[in-house]
Amino acid sequence: MPPLPISEAASLPVWRRPAALLVLMAIATPLAFATWSALLNNFVVEAAAFDGLDIGTLHVAREIPGFLAFLVIYLLFVIHEQRLAILALLVLGGGTAVVAEFPSYWGLMATTIISSVGFHYFETVNQSLQLQWLPKDRAPKIIGWIVSAGSAGSLVAFGTIILGAEFFGWGYETLYWLGGGACALLALVAWAWFPIFRAPVTQHRKMILRPRYWLYYALVFIGGARRQIFIVFAPFMMVERFGLAVHEVTGLMLANYVATIFFAPLAGRMIHRYGERNALIVEYIGLFTVFIAYAGIYFFHWGVALAIMLYVLDHLLFALAIAQKTYFQKIADPADQAPTAAVAFTINHIAAVTLPAPLGLLWLTAPGGVYALAAALALVSLTLAFLVPRHPMAGAETVLTRARPEAADPPLTQPAE
């Protein structure tokens, strides 16, 4: 069956439309990834005796596929974006399912890289599909609901871990197989149930870096550094400093995602009403405050209650990052969505690949210093947020530029031969 144009998708039942597919994939992803994340810190400490340096290097390995996300551009020569997204989900699910079968440093490295290839390639293509398939005037609201659906998937994963570990005595093997297998199963449903959708504009199949997207690239780069500090060290702190057990760490993550289910749609409406500029300013002020307080936990020996509150607030602020996506959607050439999503993921992961190991060394002597650095990065992001126009568009990408009828500076790279 030939691909179905997006313009004709409204004739399908609601549960077979593009937005429904995006929601299904959003639910499938955290069934594997949330399971991996929730169990990882306890599993590596108990099974492989990891310290701060070990967890840092493991996360460096996990981020290498994200750094190589630009290779997605070349895969699009041989497979449709939608099919690639679903195949990536299958890899994510399979890699997650077998984690507990290899309880050693190098075994964890191998399974981490496999699942990471699936996760990062899916996220790259998924972002591109969202920007291509969703109308600009409704994208923030719809993406908010997609984020909420992903949080619901995480809620299912964490609830299963808590119930399984506490009431049924399930071990790591069972829990990893359940989470990874459920993700893979939903990927197969997505493959069989939905038609292939054709976006209104054919995407470039080449590397593209445009000077007029520089502010977007900068926001993505610093956002990657901040996100990595949270993902690697915030849950590790809960285990190492405060001694939280696996069900307590999972319960904390569960609380995060319950809150996000309700907050993400509100964040989408906020961005729709007040604009990307204001949403990003609020996000970065919040992040600066959170990271300063995180540092205070180590410098002033504040307790676990504050750490838990900050952990939840930090996670909620991720929802406002929707504004980065919709800001780019408004300024970009429609044919740039796929290649720029791939390039942006690579830019985002420059910090993710380079920071965890040295920050792991810093963690061994001054954990508070890690969060002080994160607060400084939040201040840089806040400065950049003030450069986002109130009404971004092609030709008015920053407050330093004025809108013009055409914004067509050539890409810095050449088409692949």
C-alpha cells in the first residue's frame, strides 16, 4: 500500500491517525526506558559494585549512539522514517529485556549500547515526525498530550516494578524482560496497525547546518549538558547519599511521572498562550534555583525531604522543553525537519558524551561542585532564552534579526555523494 498523505489522514478512524501513532509510541518508549532507568542504579551497585566513575563511564557509552544520531539521515535513503522509528523501538525493547542476563561491567556496557541505539534513533526520528505531522498552531498542545502519554507509560512501568518487587518478589531478570518485552510488543502493533503516512514536504537527505538556526543549536547543546547531569547524578545521589532502596527510587520516579501526566498538557497550553520565549525563561529560572539547592544539599547537609522535592520539580521542568521543539518548528524550512532533528541530537549529545566521566571524577571529591556547574549552565541558557523573539518565524529567528520575506541562507554542508 502506498504511503497515505497526511492531508488525507483525517478520513481514518481516530485510533489510526498520525497523532494516535505518536501517542502509542510515546507510551511504548518508557515501558523499556523507564524500567532501565528505575532499576539501573540499584542493579549496578548490587550486581557490579559500581562507583561514581563507573556510572559516569557507563553513561558516556549510553550517549555515544545519541552523538551519532546524524547517521539517521543516511538510513532514510533506505527506509521510511516511520518504519525506522518502529524498528528503533524494537531494538530498545530487546536491549532492555536482556540487561539482567549480563551482570558485569562489560555486559552492562554492551546491553546499554544496544538499547541506547534504539532509544536515541527513535527519539531522533520521533521528533522529526512530530514537527512534520503536527500543525504549527496546535503543536504545543498536542505535544503536551504526547508527553503526558509518555508519562503514563512510565507510570505503568514504575507501578509494575513496585508491585512486582514488593509484593511478588520479582527479580531484576523478570522486571527487565517485562519492560523490554512490552515495548517491543507495542512496536509490532504500531507496525501492523497504522498505514505509512506521507508528510506534506519531502525531507532533505543530507547533513544541514544553517547559520540562522544558531540559537536553536545553542539551546539544544546546553540543554543536553543539563539533562545529562540530572539523569546521571540525581538518582545516583538518592542511592549513594541517602540509601534509598529500589522500590523507593522507583516510587520517586513514579511520583515524577504522575505529576507530569497532569503538568505536560498545562505546559503545552502555556507555551501556546504565552509563547516559547516566556516558557523557556520560566524553565531556566526554575532550573537555576533547583541546581543551587542541589548543591546546598552537599555544602550545607540538607536532608532527603528537600532532595526529593527538588527531584520532582527538576523533572517537571523537562515538560517546558517542548518550547524548544515548537520554536524550531516556527523558524525552520519544512524540508529541514528530519536532518535538523538528527543534527540537533548529535549537538545535544556532545556534552552528554564528554561530561559524565570528568563529572564522575569530580563527584568523588566534590559532589556539590557538579550541581554548581549545572546552575552556571542554567544561567547561560537563561541568557539565550532572552534572545528568542516573542513571535519567532523564518527570518526572525532571534531578537537580533528582523523578519524578511525569505530566509534562505545555504546550508554549510554539501549533499552526500
